[in-house]
Amino acid sequence: MAGTASDAGEVARPAAMGAMGARGVGAERVRSLSLLLAFLVGGGIWLLPPPTGVDPKAWHLLAIFVATIVGIMVRPLPMSAVAVCGLAASVLSGTLKIEEALSGFANGVVWLVVFAFFVARGFMKTGLGRRIAYLFLAALGRRSLGLAYAFVGADLVMAPFIPSNTARGGGVIFPVLRSLAKTCGSEPHDGTARKLGAFLMVAAFQTTLITGALFLTAMAANPWMAEMAANAGAEITWGGWLLAACVPGAVSLAVMPLLVYRFFPPEMRETPAASEMAKTGLAAMGPLTARESIMLAVFVLLVALWAFGRTLGIHPTTAALAAVSVLLLSGVLTWSDLREEEGAWSTLMWLSVLFTMAMFLNELGLIAWFTESVKRLVGGVNWVAALIVLSAIYFYSHYFFASDGAQIFAMYVPFLGVAVALGAPPLLAALILAFLSNMFGGTTHYGTGPAPVFFGAGYVDVGTWWKLGALVSISNFAIWVFLGGLWWKVLGLW
């Protein structure tokens, strides 16, 4: 905006400043109303008498937890700031002791996500992520459909180490994709969007959500869901998550580009320029550098330790900590790199707080009370049909959320509790809901972090984006719930 004002001359500056001031006043009003909404919801629950059999502390913590989730949804402050306020409320109200309130910061799963962010920075800094994308494009990029699968391959390789769809899709894939579309003469606002760019934007966006479901470390909230599943009696390891996800994930990644290609085909079918652009990019990068080689070695070792660490007695967080240490000792990363990794520190804050609240809601007996109440209310319902219906409601409720995390933290534990109460095997229910939690953001242009990045490029209008999102959502739901269900039967999960 400042650049625009400068281009227009100093005469435009007062008007621009006035407009910005008006927006500032409007934003402040929205912020105040959002804060008030979170306070009223939490305060209303607090003032209600707790149900019979519920510890008053558990009820008060529920009020603070719900207020925090509402705050995350309406965003009067950044997510981490909302979490800090919720943490302060839990201590100042006497609901939790300070030692209890801070216990989530010692949780190994939280630090697994933080260390994964640091490893991801190594991918970005060394250029290894971009090189991987170019390699796939050079190999598969002579046709437009091949380009979509090239981005699938690149995203898939990076997913275990970049616990953020936004960082992976928006930080690595999107810049390469945007440059590729421009090279092929496809721009968003000159009538050439459908030539290639529009198709790739949709396919690449949906890809990064599916790959998020494949690995425990591919999305920040995945470890949180695994921890909540443990509270319900379902232990999920890194390797166990991957084993359960590999078959529906492979089919979903294979089908999705074909589906988008069939219903939203690009005008350009042959794309030799894409392969040439990738080869030119690789040539400009030169041979693999020493730092890239170290990053690649850490990459391979970390996958092996995450996959087989349980057999070796090595905790996944220990493996990630060792990987970060190697990157620091080798000079691939510096302390400044870690200090500036805002996503890691923000995640440490909000994830620790939400871990703490969820853990003490369980310890204080609220989750057990809720589960038993559901059992008494709906006992005798067929659990298979109930789990399918619950999964569909959970999945399509995301149209009402502007954040993956907001819905996950608000709905995952209650829906898992209901499913288990109806007789569903805890591990099966936990995995289905967790996998769907990664993909429900594909329904809209606002429902997950990378959505505004890809949609904001301007290649696809809102109506088309929603239609394709609905189409892909039906495919993903059918593959992961029904085909996945058969695979999980083979694995003995039910």
C-alpha cells in the first residue's frame, strides 16, 4: 500500500492515510467484539453449575478452554497470544497451579513439532527443497498432468520434515509453481489462467493437505491428536500412523490430480517448457553443495529413526533433537536461524497451552464423564454406521471454520469420545478423525493456512474453488473412510 501511495504521488497520501485510519478503527472494533464474544462464552459456561459428577475445577477449566478456542476462531489476537491469555486465566482463577499450567511446555510431543520446524528451515535455507521440486519437474514435467504428479512427489518427500502445510505448500511449492505458470504463459488476469496455472494451483493445494495426513510430523496438530488418542486408550506411533495412512494416502494422491484434470482441465496439455525450466533451475543451482549433502544425510537418517526408533529404543523427539544438533554443529543452521523461526516458537506456545488444558480436562475426569454420559444416552447404536456419520459431520463442519486448528481443538476430543462411547475401536476412530482433520481444509478458500496463498494468486474464482473443493472432498472422504476402513481391517484395527 505504501508503494502504491508513493507511485500516485504525495497528493494521494492523506487520502490513503485516512483510509488506513478508518480501517484501523474498524479493525479495533472487530477485535474488541471478538474479545467480548470469547469472554461471554467462557464466562457463561463458568457461571453455570457443573453437572452432577463433574469436578467444579474441571468445569471451570472447560470454560477457559472453550473461551480460548472461541478466541482462536474469531482471532482478536494472534493464536499464541490467545493461548497465553487462556493460560493466565487458568492460573489467576485458581483452576490450575502455575506448575500444572506450565507442564505442557515439557511435553515431548510439543518439542517434536518444534524441532521439526527447525529441520524444515534447513530444507529452505540450503535450497534442498527447491532442488527436490526441480528434480521432479524435470523428470515428469513434459505434460500438464505430469506436472501435477511432480508436485505430488516433491511435497511427499518434504512432508515428514515440514510440519506445516503453509510452509510446505506456500513456502516451497507455490513459488516454483508460480514461476512455472509464468514461464508457460499462464497469468491470472490476462485470460490465460486456464492455460495451465489454474489447474496446477488447485492440484498442488489439495496435494499438500493429503500429504499432511500421511505423516505424524507433517502437520502441527497431528501429534496433539495422537496424544489425545492416547488418553482414549489408543497409542499412535510415527510408524503406526504411516502404516495406517499409506494405502488410502497413496490412492488419494493418485486419484486427486486425475479428478481435477478431468473436471478442470488445463488448456495446455504438452508442457516442454516446464521441464526445460526445471533443468535450467537445476543447472543454476549447480551440483549438490556440502550443506545440501549434510541436509540430505540428516533427512535419510531421521526418517529411519522415526520409522524404526521404537525398536531401537529412540524416542521420535530424541531423534529430531539429534538432527537439529547435527545441523547446528555442521553450520547448516545457526542459532540465529532457530531464533528467527517464528513458526516454531509460536507453535511451542499455543500447542503447549492446549496440551495442558486437554491433559487436565482428562485428569480431572471431564472426558470420562462425557464418554459415560454419551454411552447412557445412545447405547445400542451400531458403531460402524455411527462412526461414518460422525466422521461426515466432523469433516463437513469445516465450512464453518477458518482454521484447521480451531476445529481440531474444539471438536476432535468430543467426537472421538462419542465414537468410543458408541463402541468404535479407539485406535480406528482416532485415526479416521485425525486423517480427515488434515483434509477438511480443502473445501474452501479460507479453511486452512495454504488456501489463501494458492487462491490468492488469482487463477481460480471462488465458485470454482468451492466446487472443486467439494468434489475432491467427496473423493477423499470415500477413499479414507471406506477404502481405508478395508485396509485397517487387514491391519487388525477393528
